[in-house]
Amino acid sequence: MSAAQLPPVAPEVTATLVENLSPRLRKRLDAAVTKLGARPTHRDGDTVTIQVDDETELRLHAPGGVVATADAITCGCLLAPACVHRAAAACAAPTADPPPDLADQPTRAAPEPASVTDLEPASATGLASVKDPDSAPDSAPDSASSPSSPEVASPAQRAAADALWSAGAAVLEAGIDGAGAVTQSALLRAAHTARIRHLPRAAGAALSVITLLRAARAGDPSYRTADFVTALAELLGTAHRVRTASGAELNGARGHARRPYSPDGSLRLYGLFTEPVVTDSGHGGVRTWVAGSDGRLFTVGDVAPGGVGRAVGVADRAVRLGDSALTHRELGRAGLAVSGATVSPDGRLGAGKGVKAVTARGAAWTELPLAGLWETPPSEQAARALRSTSRYADPDGGGSDLLFLDVELIGAVRESAGTCLLALSESGIAVRLTVADDDPALAHRDNLMLLAAAPGTRLRIIGRLVPAPHPRLTLLACSHPTGEGTIDLGLDRLRRADLPNPAAPVHPAPPQPGGQGAHSPLYILERRVEQTVSAGRAALGMLGDVTAETRRIRRAGLPTAAGLLAALCTSAAQRDRDLFGRLLPADTDSFATHWLTAALYTAAVADSLCAAAWEPVREGPAAAPSIPDQRPGRAVAQTAQY
């Protein structure tokens, strides 16, 4: 049995079942989850049956696809309903996305765009975080963000934030290996409380931590420790902001249960490209990018449960926007005239009843207004993209994470994670181009390998910024190598005959990324931050003297990083004793505060190094078609201001 075979369980159901267990059964819960995972399952309609043993069956009733009440999980053993099997099944199942709480919300201020196109997961926008789809669009502001909102959080909200902080600190204290089902249930309970207290951003961050924690403990190959660090820091940081912020900052910390939309009048839109969207939660679809006459970027999406199969097929379905009969693939090369448009802060177009749209003429990438997107210097584009791709960016900050470049292909580069394509921009910046998705059903990988076999080819490309100490993009679309039309690299497949000289030899580029940021000792602090979430506070406390590490960081011009590392390790090792010499409980709050400060600092410095990597290359020998040192003696010194 795998988690994917079980229906999602509401967070409050899992928390309730675990809380009702006796202390003796709680100690056996993790072993019961593991044992239950090896048992066969059978699905019959909305009911999933797990064969606990030869005589006992466990049933999960999921009307509507979600186990919404504790009574929906039944067991046939003699100890039921107080047995450990029900709680183990809930802990083994995926966590359901709770529906947005619509009670007591004010009247909406804009027409509601009701369409499946707005079911696109937030993670598909390129953000680190976390990867849970929105339930539906929302044109109504949350009660927490209405004009009559108080300037500070209510006592109930502060209590919910305290519970989230404590639960997150407990996960940090135990580490991934020690954060079992009981620790997870406390976090699920805190998430449920935060949701009903109108703190959807914090609740979503808690569910993201649970999802990644379970993936790590299950050995999921897609799990990355950096993602878990981001999710846990987002949880702790948001909880802290709710307790201390006021006014607009507090509204940002509260978040929105549903995506808000606002009227934007009439828009003349020009198609750019269409990209497939596949999420870890099993959703699939496409997102089509369009640009307005003023250069603003918008998206029209269609994402729903279905995975990569749906992503491939939905590209040829009609766009659900007004009266347009265009498919997503056609819209990426055509245009729209929209009246009564509604737009979310992140640029998604709503599809409510009041929206009217008709097909119009598109524009080539070399024609205005689209050509203006490639005229912005890469450094300015990267700075703009970082504002939306930063690990802790405000979800309502808006902006796009796309970069528009004219490049010359150089060749393939071998990296530890695979092979990527090296290209040289017109400003002399060497950019590494990687695939957006390795799934063989999509065309990304095959197209990249073909392009790597055509060095010297000049292309106009669109890519998504990958924060790194060297210029790096995921390649999404490009002009056709023959100069006629464009290629959606996730959906359209290039042929060798499309290349100007398919027999040209490949000249592998230097394997090492350049840039001063690539040699920054910031990784030492990042490694300790990641080590904490993997092994818990105790592992960091046993490091002993870290003077050599702090000295190396300080010599590189990062005294703040050195101080944070020393404070983090000191806090991890600090344990007070009572009058009888017995160890007192660890100060989890102080340690969590030091860890959060270090995590936020490393993210800020990494963003600074990434932005500096996109600055123009100086004239001279360093501008050769290899990866140059673009920021000699300057970028590392810049990071000291943090």
C-alpha cells in the first residue's frame, strides 16, 4: 500500500484520532503506520479497504473523495474504535486541502471568476514552496483583509500563531527522523486551528511542512532538503509575523483563503507561449502566457487532477475565457480582446460571467508590443523575477519570474544533476538552460538535447529564473531555429531537420559555474541549517567548536553569517540544569528563533548573489564564450550588509 492509494484525510480528522489514543498506543503509532503500509488495499467506489490481517478489515469512507470525519474511518478489530489502526490509516493517507472557510465573509467587491482554469496550484508559478492547489478562485476578500480589519491580530489569532510556532519548533527540535506521527498530528491540529482563525497562509505553510516531512520519511526521490527548509522557515516566519505585525504587514501574514480578483477593464492581449503544468499533488494542465499592450504579463490556466496525461491533452482544449474558441496552443500564438477583465495579484485572468473575450490578431516576438520584453536588460529582468521567485516572497507581491533573452547556443554542460545547455546572451552573460520537467511524456528533455547539438544557433528564448549563484534558467519556449514561428518546448517537438546544421559537432563547455558567488563560503551556514532539519537540534549541538568555520566565513567578508553560525550552534548545545543537576527541558523557542534567523539570512544573501550574477560582463578577455567571473571582488562584499 502506498499513500497514493488512500483517499486524502482532513487535517482535523488525523489530529483527533491521534489525540484520542492512549499514551501506550501513541508510542506504537509510528510502527503501526509502517506495518499498515505493507498491507493490501482494495477500492470500491468511495470506500477503500485495508486488510489489517486475515480477520480484520479497516475501511476509509471518502464521499466526495475526502475523509472528512473521524467516524468515516472504521476498524473491525476488538479494540475499535479506540484502536491504533484508525489513527495509523489517517497518518498514512495524504493530507486533504481544507476547503476555504466562506462563513462570515463580506460581500465580494468584484465579479467572481468561476472556472476550473483557476484551480491551478500555487506551486506551478515557480515558487519554493509548496505545492498544494488552491481550491478555487476568490473575488471576495477574507474577513482578515477587509477594510474593517483590526490593526493587530486578535487574541484568538495570536493563540493560533503560538500553537503553530510551538508545533514547528517541535519539528525542528526532533528533526525529520524524530518527527513521527504524534509530532505531525500536533502540527495538523495547529493548522486546522489557524484556518478557522482566518490565518490561511500559516495553515497552508503547516500543511506544506507535513507533506514534505512525510515525503522525506518515506524516502520519496523527489524530496529536497532545501524545500523542507523553505517550508519550515515560512511556517515559523509567518507565525512570528502574525504575533508581532500590524496593518498591511499583518494582512500579508494572514494571507487569503481564496485568490482575490479585481476588475481591470478592457485588455488587448498577445499570446506568448503555452507551458505544461504537472504538480506533485497529481494535478496536470497547461498555463498560457499572454502580454498586454503595455507589456504586463498575464496567464490563462487550466489545471485539475489528472497528472501529466492531462497536461498533454488539455493544450488542445478551448480556453475558458469569454466567447473565444481558441485552444491554449493557438492562444500562445494569437491574441484576445477582453472586456470586463478580472485579474489576480499574480496576473491570472478570471473567467467570470461578466468577462467577454473575442479572438484577435497576435504579434510575432519581433513585433511590438512583444519585442519590448526582450529590450529590458537581463539584470533588471532578473531583479524583477527574484521579487516573485524569492523563497519567502509575498504571495500577493505580483510580478513574473520569466526572463526574455537573445542568446547564442554554445553546447552541453555536464552537471551532477544531469546535462544542461550553455548559451551566451547578447550582453555577454553565460546562461545555463535546464529542462522544466524531466517526464518523458513531455518534450522538454528531447528538445534541449537537440538544441545542444546545434552550437552557434541564435535564438530568442523565454525561461524561468532559477535562483543560483550563476545565471540559470529553465527553458520554456524559443524561436524556431529556422526563424519561422516559435516552439513551446514542453509541448512541441523539434526534429533534426529543423536545426540549421544537425551534423555540427558538440563542443562541451567548461563544467564549473563561474561567478564569485559560486565560491562563497555561505554554503557552510546553509549546510548547518539543513543539517538541523534533517537530524534535529541534538546533531547540531554535538558539533563542538566551530571556530574554524566561523573564521573562514568572516575572512570572506561575511561577519554576520559567522555570528549567526556561532549563535546557532551555541543555542543548540545549551542545556541548563536544576539544583539537583538534572537537565531542564530545552529552550525550543530560542533555538527556533536562531535557526529561523539563519535560514532567512542565507536566503537573502543567495538572492543577492543571484541578482549580481546577472549584471553585464566587463569588456575584455573575461568575456570569452565560457562561464566568466562576472563579479570579481564585489558580490561577496555586498552580502555583508545583511
